[in-house]
Amino acid sequence: MAKKKAEDTMAEKSDAATATAEAHEHVHGPDCDHDHDHDHDHGHHHHDGEEAFEFVEDPAFSVEYKGECAYEVKVSVPHANVAKQAASLLEELSDEAVIPGFRPGRAPRKLIENKFGKHIRSEARSKLVGAAFQRLIQTEKLRPLALPEVEGLEDADSLPAGSALDFTLKFEVLPRVELG
């Protein structure tokens, strides 16, 4: 029951952020200037009080333009970032977890790791994919049409401990128009 409640809480937070991101019909660069019917600051913004993830070591991007406004980007996020994000999620869950036989927030960390470890690692990967995508579009000054298709995380649970998180992002961007 406690595991289900904690998983539901973390899933709700993740679903809320995803739903909010998907509700935006388009993405803007900081220099975008037009009227529309939703409010945001045209820069990177966070949902549900989340702070931007600060990378311990910068992710590596291998950007490949596929033509027709399509990009394929191979991303490698160093393990230090995976460990940091997992530790942060474990800390958050430790404060909220209700484990039979322990007062709320007082269960041993190792017990919580054993019980929720797979979910924590999955959530950490998900958050790192989003953070890496945000870093990519900021550094490369891209204007994606939608959230990227993510490939290469299918076997992420079977990776050896300490390995980097490697995946591929596929997405389309708004065409660059030069008036002249």
C-alpha cells in the first residue's frame, strides 16, 4: 500500500509536468514576440515548483541534421548526474514515504532504496532526458515543434552501475526563415 501511494505521488508529479508541457502548442525562443492565449515568459520555465537541474558534468551532444527540419541527437549524460538526480529523488521520497512499522519520513534509507529503487532510477532518467533536451535547445538555439521522441532507454535498467545514460532524441524544429 505504501509503495503504491509513493509511486502514485511520484507518477502524478511526472504526469502533471508532462501534461503541462504537452498543453503548450508551440515552443518559443527568447526573442519571440507575438500574442497568444497562454502565459509564460518565453524562456525555460518549470512546473509544480521544480527547479532547473544543475548538471554536475555537462551532457555530450552529437547533433545530426536529417533534413526537412528534422534532427537526431545522440546524448550522453555522465553518471554523476544520474547519481545526483537519483539521490535527490530518494531524499524527496524518504520524507514522504509511509512504510509499515515506521513513522512517516523515518524509514531507513536502505529500505526505501530496496523498495522503490527501480521507480527512482526510472524517474531520474526521465527527468535527466528532459533536462538534457532543455540544455540542447538552449545551447543550439533550436525551436522544437514538440517534445522529442526518445530512443535507447529500453534496456536502461540492465546497464552496469556507474555507466553514463546514453539515448537518442528525434524531433523537428520550426524552419528558419530569413527575410531579405
